[in-house]
Amino acid sequence: MKSNYILQSEMQLQKAQKIIQSLNIVRVWGNIGAIVNQVGSVKLGLLAKHRDIDFHIYTDELNVKDSFAVISELCANPHVKKCEFTNLADTEENCFEWHLFYEDEQNELWQIDMIQIKRGSQYDGYFENVAVQILKQMTAMQKEIVLKLKYETPDDVKISGIEYYKAVIQDNVQTYEELLRWRAGHQFNGIIEW
């Protein structure tokens, strides 16, 4: 029998898939020759109460006009209420960051992160490989613990998904109190590596 945490996560994942289909993200980005990869908690089947959907999008070049054209089409969807853009093309991350905010039928706001990365740059495929490693190593019990911790985390506390995964899978953290102690002993700046 599935736990409440698993059932709640499955319901969230179904909502996420409806949003992805509503926006037709893969087709719209594909119009400029982009490769679209799902990453993050939706990819891992670990979506909890934080409503976010993550994509890494690969193009040969980072062309602002092409990227804005894609986002313009996505923002034509009446459920998209807000859009944010950050140009990180001149950094080691070599990307554009797009954040769309989508209001679903229950008036809940979802954040859709689309990171457009230049093919062949430092992080090309990196996070996809991390996801593969996490899925290979994570047991059913660890999945349950991660979801429990995500649901137990207060809404005003920001913990990235990778922190939960490292704490539970690599260091056997099992309770929220243990997670807080683990975080106190692990300070991260920038991208957290697996």
C-alpha cells in the first residue's frame, strides 16, 4: 500500500504533466532546434508541495531574439501570469534562465524553470547525469524519506532538492531534525555537486 507522501507526490506529478502538455514546451522549444530535457523533482518522481517544474534546454547558440520568441509563444497561454529572465551567457554557466509562473485550475501557482544552455558548455548534460546517478542509488525507502522531509519542511524554509537527496542517500538522514543538523554542517555556494 502506498503512503500518503507517495500518493500526494503522484497527484502533484499528474498536475505537472498537465501543465507541461498545456504549454507544449518540447514542441515550442523544438521550433528553434532545441533539445529539451526534464530535470529536477518531476524527473526524479520526487515532487512534493513546492510546485516547480525544471527543464534544461540545449541550443547551439544563445540567441536572445530566438529565446524571447519561444518565451513569447509560451506566455501566450492565459495561465502564464509572470515571466522572469536572467542572462548568464557571459558566466561559466553559459545559459539563459527563464522562470514562468503558471496558475493552474485550482489557482495554485507553479514555477517553471527553463535553463537554456549552450551545447558543449561546462554544464551540458551534467544535471541529467546527476539525475541518473540519484535514480540508480535511491531505494524505495529513501524516496519515501525524501518526500516526507519535503512535506515536513516549513513553507518559508528554502532547501534545494539536491540537498535532500545528498542528505538522505549519501548520509542516511531520516528526520527533519537530522536534516537541519546536516545542513548546518554542509555549507554550499552556487551549484551543489553530487
